[in-house]
Amino acid sequence: MLNNPIITILILITPIIIPLIIIGVVKTCDSGKSKQAPHYNCPPQNGYFGYPQPPYPNCPPPPQAYQNSSMPQPPKAAKKHDMTVSNILFLIGTAFVVLSGLAFGVAKWVHTSHEGRVAIIMAASAVSFLLSAVVGKFLKLNGTSTSFFVLGSGFIATAFLTAGYYELMGEWLSFGGDGMYALFAIATGLSAVMMFIGNRIFSKLPLIYTALSATALTALFAVLQISNDLMVTSPVFLALQALITAAIYGAEIFKGKKNELAIKVIGSCSAFIYGCFPVAYVFQALRHPTFVSYIILATIIAQLLFYAKKTKEDVLTSISTMVTVLLAYMTSLNIAQETETRYGILSFCAFALVIYLAHCFVPFLKNAFTESISLLTAVISAFVCIYSASPEAFIPEMLFAAAVSAIAAAYIFHKNGIIQSIAGFTAPVIPAFITGMTAYYVSKAYKIDENIAYSAAWSIYAAVLIAAAILIAYLPKFAFNFHAKHPRSNDIVLYVNMVVSGLLLMLIPTAKEIVLLPALLCFIHFAVSNKLRCNITAVLSAISLLSCVYAILDEGTQSKLATTFVFMIVFCIYMAISKLIYNNGVIVKSNDRFIFDPMLFSGWIAIIMMYRDTSRNSVFFFLISIAIYCASFIKKNTSKEAASILLTATASLTALALMFRPFLVPESKEVSWKISIGIVALVGLACRFIWHQFPSVSKYASNSIYLTAFIALLVDALHFDSAVNTIFIMSVMLFVLIVSIMARSKTWFIASAASLFAITVYATREYLMALNWWIYLFLAGITLIALAAGNEYCKKNNQTLKSSVAKRFSGWTW
């Protein structure tokens, strides 16, 4: 019996009749009560609400104290529908009935036929609409009425989808048929119609949002029903997106309308979703683009540019630039597939240049972001061109890269100081890659020695950098108008060019065949560096020249002495230039310029190159050059103390170099030792003159060195134990003793006397050791007796032995 849909519907409708009867009874009772209720006249009296007044004409008035007309009037209460007990009972009863109907439907759903299930849902929809009408008209519950209406609308779409699920409308219009999207489109269309009707009745904002969303879904499913091929549906989606966007933002046909915000929100979201389909197709067919792909990208670019110009939004222009780059990339891929990879890369580089020029010179397209994107694309295409070239064909690629490099370098004249700095740092990068790869391709293509090719290429590039630095530095003199329009806010580009060129000259493999070219560039680099505000880059050219000298000297044919001698000459020239040109100081600030002494900062390289081995020649030149290097630090602004210290170091190093001299080397070690002692004594004499402005330092320094030489002379006498050597040294010490007595010098008197005594004892050691022991005992006794007698004699004269000796040397000095 339950399989009969009519009986099932009757069973479902019967519980619904009960609430309707309840509604009628409730409304009847409410009407009856309103008729039987007594009328109480309770108007406010002078601002106060009193008790109900009986209908007596002679009612006394209220006291005079309460008759105050200035009292504030109470606000009028808003009119609202009271939730009576009857209404509450009605809602509870309705809920129970609906729940009982749902329980019945769930329990009997499995045993119901397909048509019955659809009929049940339709009946539920009809009941929902009926409840919506009754609740809204009689109970004045607008929100509840709207909810029942939405529920009924949902049941309609559900019933239609259920019929399609069970194939009640045929196999085509079902979930598994070819008309599945049509089924969805009709269902969402029905929901949209019902939501529009509901919005007409209830004027609720959520209803219009739901109606518009359902309409958008209807269009989406309708287009998907056209074809399963994205290539076919993408143009349709693109057309829908363009139409919606044009209607909302182009023609603005909904401007000022009642539901303008809802239409804009739902329309914008729908247009975005529709636009995702053609974009997805473009990326899907990116490596094998079709005519549709080009149409889609062209339409997107046209829309972005149109709305960017209309709304003055730079974001849309920036997005159009990125889409244009994508179009150029897709086109170059197509060209590469149709012809060769090389032509595709060249075409992409050409497209990148065109895109950059368009965004640079068309005011509508130009802004900071679009210019950056297009320039970055051009730079990437330049690197791709450089590394995709081959020895057989590389000229067009290098020309494209050079054009991009020139464009990037032109930003050193930008009005923004930060952009100038960035351009100054990055300007030499692309030309460096061009130079290196061109040298490689040329050497491979024309069978040229790589050392010569790289030397020539890097030398030419260094010359270009130096020339560019000269051009930029002297631009105000020969192009003042251009400089006035594009002033240079900093000198970063100058120093970057000079540093890069200096490093190239210093580090490139210099071929002997063309060594004169980098050597000439070193002189030019040095001259230009000294014209800058800070000439620190001149150090690089000075070091680079030493590198060129090293390349000229062929170690296979020249001796090490010749190499050492050549570097000694170059070093002396460097130090002479330092003394003549940079004598004001090692680092001098003058007229907003920092002037460094590049000869001093680079001279140590020449010193290292002199030290070829441990021979006397290398050691002598090495020590002499260090001595000259120390003396070269003495400038006009050097303090007297620092100058004296440097001269002392110079004298000491010179003495040490003379000790290791490669010339005038006697065969006798005795003579050589004495010459060395004489050299040390000369250092003491030099210190006497070096520190003459500081007498105490001069005295102590020279005496210390003299005593060192004297001790060395004593060691010489003890070491070389010969009669002639001993007599010669004792004669020298005797001469010193006589001079010390004449000069009344305690230091040299004691030193010479002690030395003579020591030498005498050492020279007669064999004779003294041969004497008997009692002779030494006798001599000791005689000595003690003499001391005792002398002490007694001093006491007799009211003196001590110490004071007597001091009196004898009272006029002497240390």
C-alpha cells in the first residue's frame, strides 16, 4: 500500500492539516478575545501614566504638584508583534509535525519507488511554500516565512536532481548521461528563478546574493555542457567574463541600482572563475600553442589595458605586462618548434626589447613596476642569448646582449639616486659575460690561442670600462645640458668601472705577444684614477703594471738575478714617484679629495717578487728594498718621533743588508766579522744623528749599539785566538781607553779597561794556569793588604775608599 505515491502523499499531507487547523483556531480565539476585552481609557496625564480611569464625568483632577508641563515625555515604544502563548504552541506543534513527517519519510524511503521519492520531495516543497505563506500572512513571522520559502525552493531543485539521478527524464538527462551539466544547469536555474521570486516577495539581501550565485552556476554548467574540450569552452568562458566585466565596470549599467553591491560582488567572482578556464587552457597548451591561445592572451591584455586606462590602476598595467611577457614566451616557443631553437631564443630577445621599449616610452604603460618587469625580462633574455650561442653562430646573440647591456647601463643617468647606484654596480656584469664568451667562441671558431684571445678580449674590455669612466667623469664639460637634465648623484659607477678594469688588468692571463696593450692601459688607468675624488683605484693599476713586468720576463731565458734586479729598478722607480708626487702624506685629505699613495700600497708586491731564493743576491736586494720601503713612509706630515723610528729601522735593515752583501766578501772570516762589527758601529753613529733632536734617546741608543759592537769585538778576540788578531783588538781597546780618559767617559773607561783585562787574562791563560797555586794565594793576600792600607789611609784623611774613588772621577760622565 505504501508503494502507491498518492497514499504516501496523503499520509504526508494529513499531519500538515493539523497545524493549519491549529492556526485557524488560534486566530479565531484571538479575534474573540479582542472583541470581549473591556476598554480602558488610560491616557497619560501631564506626562504620567495613571491607573485606568472610570468613566465618571466629575473625576477630580490630579494635584497641582504633578501638573508640570516641563517634564520629559517618555519615548514611544516601537510597534512589534507579541509572541503569545498561542504562537509558541503553534511553532512547537509545527516542529513536532515536521519531525514526524521526516521520520516517516526516512523510515519508508527505502520501500518507496523512484517516482514516489520525487513526489515526496515535491510534496515537501509544496508544504514548505504553504507554510511560508501561512506563517507570513497570519503570524507575521517574516523570517520564518522566508526560511520556509528557501526550503521549498531547495526541495524543487532537489526533486529535479533526484529525477535525473534515477533517470526518470531519460538516460541523457541524468548523472551518468551526456546531459549531466544540462541537468545541473536546469537545477541551478530553477533555484535562481525561485530566489528571484523570493527576493521579489520578501526583499531579503541574502536571497538576491543566492539568486545571482545560482545564475552564475547555471551559466557555468551550460557552457560546460557545450563540450568537454577546454579548447572549445575557453572562448565561451572568456566571452562571458568579458561581457560581465564590461557590464559592471565598462558600461556601469548597474551603477546606482538597488542591488549594485551584490551584482558587483557576485559578478566579479563569476568573471574571475570564468576567466580561470581560458588561463588554464593557455598553460595547458603553452608548449604547443593554438590560435585560441593567442586569442585568449590578446583578449586578456586588451581588457587589462582598457580597464587600467579607465580606472588609472597601475596594478592592471603591471599584470598586463606579465601577460605580455607570457605571450612573447609562448610565441618564441612556437617559433622554436616550427624552425630552430636558436631562432626562438632570438625572437624572445627581440620581443623582450620591444616590450621594454614600449613600457619605457609609452606614458600610459610606464610605471616603476612595469619598467622593472620588462627590463628584467630583457636581462634574462640577454643571458639566455649569451649562453645559447655557439662558435658557429654567435654574432646576433652578442649584439642583442650588448643592446640590453647598453639599456641597463643607461640607468646610471636616472633621476633616482638609488637606481643610479644599482645601475653603477651592475653595469659591468653583462658586458663581462659578453667579453668572456665572445673570446671563447672566437678562439674556437678561428683556432686562436685561448691565452691570446682572452688577453686581448679582457684588455679591450678594460679599455672600454676606462673610456666609459672618462666619458662619465668629464660629461659636464662637453655635454653640460645633458648633465644638467640627468645629474649624477654619486660616483659609484666611476669607481666600479675603475675597480673592475684594474682587477682585469691585474688578473687576466697576459700573453707576451700583446703585453704592451695592458701595460699601456695600466698607465691610462693610473692617470684617470688620480683624477677622481679618491685615487685608491690607482693601487690596482700599479699592481697590474708589476704583473705586466712579470709577464715580460721569461724565466726560461733570464736568470733569477736579472729578474730580481729588474724588480729592484721598478721598485726604486715606484718609491721615487712616491717621494716626488705623494710626499704630502700616505693618506691626505685635500679639497674634498682623499689622496692615497698608490706606490706605497703596491710597492710591497715588488719586494715579494725580488725574493727569488735564499742566495746572498736575493737576500741583499730584499733587505735593501725593505729599508727603502720603510724610509718611503716618511712624508711631510710624519711626526718627528715616527720619522726617527722609521729612519732607525731603515739604518738597521741597511746594516743587515750590508752584512749579507754579495760584493766585497773577504775570504777570511776574521776580516768579515770585523767589517760586520764596523757596520754595527756605523748604525750607532747613524742613530746619534737620527735622534739628535732627542738628546737622551740619541745618547742611550747610540751607546747601546756601540757597546754591542764592543762586546762583539771582544767575542771576536776570544773566538779568533791569534797573536795578530789579539794585538789588533787590544790596540783598538787601548785607543778607546785613552779616548775615554781624555773625554772623561766612565762608560767607555770601564768597558775598555774591563775588555783589556779580560783579553789579557785570556791571552795569558796558559801561562797563568802553569803557575803554582800558592802564587795566586800570595797575590790575593797582597791585594787584600793593599786594600786595607788604602782604606786606612783614606780614614786618616777623613775619607772613605768609595768617596776617594768618586773624587778621582768627579769630572767624569757616563
